[in-house]
Amino acid sequence: MQSQEESASGGEFEFDIGVFNLDERGLDAQPFGIIRLNREGTVLSYNLYEERQARRKREDVVGKNFFTDIAPCSRVKKFYGRFLVGVEQRELNATFGFVFHFPHKTRHVDVSLFYKAAARQESDTVWVIIRG
């Protein structure tokens, strides 16, 4: 993912928060990309749909920082800025258009960011849902 541009699409995204309770197998069964991050932006989960679309194996992604190691193009105010504010406030529900430029294709997507607070702040997660 090399650069970013704004997609013309946007709007609200209906999301079933039951996805938050799925194990890795359940996440893999979803028909859209799911990336679960910790508060620092480290990838905790990377589902099969996203693995196929991005052509990046999860073992090469999990444990790395999404914003610096995996998708540096997302380190912009529209994406990373929202992430940082959400982490600070422990609340985030945003959907926006984004363009990922892969060597194999340009991917116009809608990205939804959701903050899931846990009993202990250090266990909170941010879910990145990628459609398109």
C-alpha cells in the first residue's frame, strides 16, 4: 500500500457488533476485510478476506504496526488521525472512503473504524473493517 486518495464514496456502514465476539475462524468467514488493532496500532487479527485482497499473508502482518509497517499510506489525518483521537477518547465509530495502491491493483474501499473498550484500557481494540 503505497499512497492514499479519497474515495468518492462514504456514508454510514451498518455493522453487526457480533463480529467483535468471533474467533479467528469466524472472522475468516466474513465477506469483508477485518483487521483488529491494539491501542498502539499493532495488528492482532487479519482475516482471510483481507489476506486475499491485499495479497499479504497474516503471518507477515500480525504483530506488526499497521500504520508504519503494513499500510504506511494510512498514516494520514483522515485514517491515522481518527485512530489516534479514538484511542485517546476510547470511542470511535467512523466510516470514510479510502484508496489503497497495491502493486497488483488499486483498491477503492470504504473503511470503518470501531473502538471496542475492554475492562482494562490496555486490552481495548480498534477494529478496521474494509469493504470494497
